[in-house]
Amino acid sequence: MVRLRRHDVREGSVSNGEEEKEEAVRSLILTLAGRGYHLTPGALRLIAGGAYSARDLLAALEGKGSELPPVLDEDAIKRILAGIEATRVSEPQVEPTGRSTEVVGAGEAVGEERGGIEEGKGKGAAAGRSAEVGEWARVELDPVLSIRRGVPEEFVEYFQDRFRRLLGIVRKRFQNNLYTPSQVRLRARRLSRVHVAGLVTEKRSARRGFVIVLEDESDQIRVFIPREEGDLYRAAESVMMDQLIVVSGEVDPKRGTLRPDAIHHPDVPRGFTPNRSRSRKRAVLISDVHVGSSYFLEDLWRRFVDWLRSEEARDVEYLLICGDLVDGVGIYPGQEDELEIKDIYGQYEEAARLLSMLPSHIRVVYIPGNHEPVRQAEPQPKVPERFLRPLIDSVDHFLAAGNPAVVNLEGVRILLYHGRSLNTVFKYVPGLQPPTGRTVVSAMRQLLRARHLAPMYGEHPIAPESRDWLVIEEVPEVVHMGHVHIFGVGVYRGVRLINSGTFQAETPYIKKMGITATPGIYPILSLHDLSVRPLDLRSPTPA
């Protein structure tokens, strides 16, 4: 599939009125998700059959404010539509000549509050750039999201930005000896052994090996890896679609193909030296608490709080929550049968009660996951303040950011990403099944080597922002993920890779995925030497 070339995108990509209507509804759904609203199937049918624009519906939602529940059913939509119709009847009719049919898209909704949390504890963080948060943290990356329509041109722009950013990373390594497919095409007869960088737009198994197609903004080149090439063939097996790689080899000028002898990734530089804090403070890294679920383990949380209040934890200063603090509402079919708290506001009130048990000096950083009331498409905005207000009021030091985010704690840069793309890595990279503490670290290493948090497009929702916020441009000291409910810790070229487990018992879905969850083991990170100690709370007395 062509990702980078604009001339392959047809003008007027919506071929008829029906497709245009479907696109408008799709964009509206994504926008509503970004505002924290979810739709029941009946509500979706009403919207799809209505003659109201996205702007009308969003304006009506704004007027309703906090009256509306986070899950909108048929009755809620009927009330909104009735309000729109009543407004139309009472207003003077204006000829709609020249009215734009542009639809609010998959990004944040118009008027979305970007800085709500900045008004609470830990105020001052500005999204998307380095900024002080009080005196205790620096947010170095926090996605600035835009209004997108989800049209093909936006995806081309998105992949072009990805290509340019990753190309900039590999150029530092190969300098003047690096070419793109279009450069190889122009100079094929004058080149012998080259290093070619491109996005993987095709990967298929042939009778005698693998075929990989690399693409830049205007051309592509075909690479064939024979099965008998041992290590090279195994390296090709682990390559994922849409990631940028560099292939070294000899150019066949007649065929315009590349005979490879090595595959390189953007990777972490071998000379990378991680920063360390001068202090002896530590941070606890957690995720997937799932407050509101009937599988949430409150007794385990209380043991966790007791440990944080103990003398042993006196130098623990930070708590980093890497998504899925709450279980959410309407996240998957049948979820309501597994909920103890069926209201999203109630879930956040309960989360505030649980976090209020922490020692008052603990500083909390929180990003969303796929269970939070924000859009499902990555990158995700921070959770809106209307949900977080109980937390802001209950926790003395609180910072919310988007997914992904980079937070600098005393000189140590921690990349927080919930980890939804780990499912894709497990699915497509050989040797990583079943998911375990060892293989989850291997999957995280795969993403770090790609210098991208979700390289393969199409496996889970990714919004076509003009900037690819999922590129790992600066190498952090720590990469923190969750999502798969498995504790795992490792090191790759000086970078600590940490998956923080869960506070939720094994659910039917987790069992279906073949995952053995590990609730009760949590990583304690020393900011001084970057060592990681597992805190085992599976028995009543911490080990």
C-alpha cells in the first residue's frame, strides 16, 4: 500500500454522497470519543440517519455540558436532535449558499480544553514543548492534537512526516553514504554497494525467501532476501510493515533492485549514555489499575499504599501511572457485566479516593490508555478536566499528560506510552508468543530499535496528525509501558525497559488472549543509578 506519495491519492477521494456521509459520521464518532463520549449502537444509527452536521451536534453537546452521560444512548441523542430542530425552527432561515461541508475530524474537538490540568496541582505544563511543572517535573513531550478529517491526503502527510523524522535519525549514523529509493534510481549505474533507507510498504513471503519493498516520497525499491541467508533472513522476518529500515547491499542497475547483505534499524546509538539523578529518590511505575472493574483488587491496592507509607519507601517520591487507571464505560461488548462502578464519573471519584490514601508527598504523573474517556486513536490527549477534577482536588501534586509523553524527573527522561501496539508486535514478530515477562521486554526492544511506538498502521487506531508523535526522536533513559498486564524489566543499550503489570485480576479477555497476568509485582526505579527493584505484594507481607 502506498503511504508516502501524494500523486497516488485521487482528488475528491469521496466518490459519492453515501461515502461522504459515512466519512462525516466516522469523523464525528472520533471527535466525540476525543471529547470523552461514547455511542451505543442505537445512538449511532440515529446519527447516521440524521440530516445534521457534525458542527450542529457538537454545538448541542456543548450546550448540554455536564448534563449528558459519557455513554450516549438513543434517548440522549433524541434529546439533542430535538434541541437542534427546535433551534432551527426558531431561527430565521438563511440561504446556505457557499456553506462549507467540511467535517470536524479525528483530532480534538473544537474548543477542547487543552490545559485544564495545568490549572490544578502541578500547573504550568504546555503541551508539545518543554515546560516546567512547578519545581518537580519537566514535560518534554506532550502531543498537541489538531482537528483532522481522516482523508487520504492527511495520511500521506502523516507518513511523510514519519519518514523525514526517522530519516533524520539514521542520517546521523550513515552520514553521506545513505540513499533513498529515488536517489538510487537516479544514480543506479554509478553506485555499487549502498545503504538505502525507506518505509516498508510491502513485505511478503516468496517461494525462495522474503520480498521487501522500501518507499520514499517519490519512488520505491525491491529487496529480495533468500532463505539460505540465515541471519539476514531471520532479521527480515522480524521487520514490521510501515517501519523505516536501512538495507545495505549491491544495486542491480538493470532490474533496479537491491541485493542485500544487512538490515539496520534506526536504533539506539551504541554510545548512548543515560542521565542519572544526583538524588537518591525513587519512582514507582504502575499501570492498568482498572478502578471500577469487578476484577479490581482493592486489597492489593491497600497493601501497595501500606508499603508506600512504610520506612522502606521513605525515598519514593514519584508515582507514574501509564494508562488505564479506570476501567471506563463502553470500551468493549459486554463490559457492563464486569463493572462494579458503571458510571465513568463514579470511577474517577473512586480513583480519587484510592489515590488520596497515598502519602501526601507523592507526586503523581498520569497518562491515558485505551480505557480512559478520550479518543481511542493514538496519540491521545490528556484526560479532560471534567473527569479529573476529583483527582486534582485529592492529590497534592498531580500532573496529567497525553499518550505518549516524556517526563523529565530530576534529569531522568521517562517515556510513557500505554503500550497498545505491543499486541501487534506479539502478533507479527516471530518468537514472542506467548506473552511473558521476557517476551514483553523483547517486544518493547523491537519498538525502541524501530524508534517508533506503533510502526505498523492499521492494527489499532492511529490519527493522521501532521506530526507523527509516536516517533522516538530523543532516546530516553526509561521506557515505561503497560496494557498487557505483565510485569517485565530489561535493559537495551543503556535504556531501561519496564512494563508495570496490573492491579486487576485475570479477566476473561486476558485469558482469551493467552496472557497470564501478574498482578502484585511493581517496579521501583532508582533515579540515581536507574536500577529497578521488583516490589512483590502478592503475599500480605511485601517481599
